[in-house]
Amino acid sequence: MATIVHGFDWPDRVVVGTVGRPGARTFYLQARDGRRVVSVALEKEQSAVLARKIDEILDEVRSVDGNPASVPETTPVELVDDAPLDQPVEAEFRVGALSLGWDPSTSQVVVEAYPLVDPDGDDPVDGSDDDEPVEMMSLRLPVGTARAFAARTLEVVGAGRPLCPLCGAPMDPEGHVCAGPGDSW
């Protein structure tokens, strides 16, 4: 079975954004190269972990004596991207697994996103047959772009519903039933 790879070696734009209101948002990882735009749906927690891990990789590479990859400590101002997702947003697949790495030959963070698979088999959850190819998204991010991506992603994740100071659960504008401190869900 052939794999469709949505590859972006030097993307013009890579962002995590949302559609919907807090509490009912859908998160998307979106890449653009010229006129080609690819979006994949992912979970809020996947977005947060991806951003934190990218920052960890960048901090580790930056700590190498002399910082040979020229990793910025913070987001370069010219790379800040506060624009909404490119429209229309149509997910190629829902992300089940992410892999993250570092390519020292190009000084890029490498992100790969794989579709969610059916726990009872290897079929993607999108209902495709065995005859249909599996998809993946492959992103190669220069260090400044990676730093900007991580910062924006953490802002998007943090823009959701406020957390209850007692139980830590998200609070809805319509009300909140607090489990109280120390109670588990």
C-alpha cells in the first residue's frame, strides 16, 4: 500500500489554529507552501505537547557550545504569526501519532504526523479500505520558524476556557460544577 506524504521541506507557513468557540474547539495543524495548504486535525493536548517538545529540542540544540545552528532564544519578531487558519479548513486526517526529531544537516526540526488508526486493526479511523493509501504529514521547520510555531501553539492552547482554581477543570460560561480540591475525575 502506497503512502501519501504531505511533505513540506521549507514551508511558507506552519501553524496550529482552532475552529469553534472555547470548550468546543477543533485544533488543526496547518502547513502552506505557495498555494498548497494541508490541514490535519489534532487534539488540544497533542498541540501543547508538540509545542513544549519543540521548545525542548531547540533549547537543547541552542545549549551546544557556540550555538552552531543559530537557534534563537525567543521568537524572532518577523516570524510572529497571529493570522487565522487559511480557509477553507478541511482536515486530510485526524492525527493519532506524532514524531519529532532534529536534522543537523539542515538545522531543522522534523515533525511527522500520522493518522489515528482503529484500535481493532490497522485501518485509519476515516473509514478507508485496505486498498486506500495511508497518509502522513511531514514538516521540516527552520529553527526560527519552529520557535515561532511553538510560541503561537502554546498561546492558542492557553486561549481556551479558564481553569477552576479549586479542581483544575475547565469552566464553562454557562456554569461549572466543581469537584473540589483533591477530587479526581
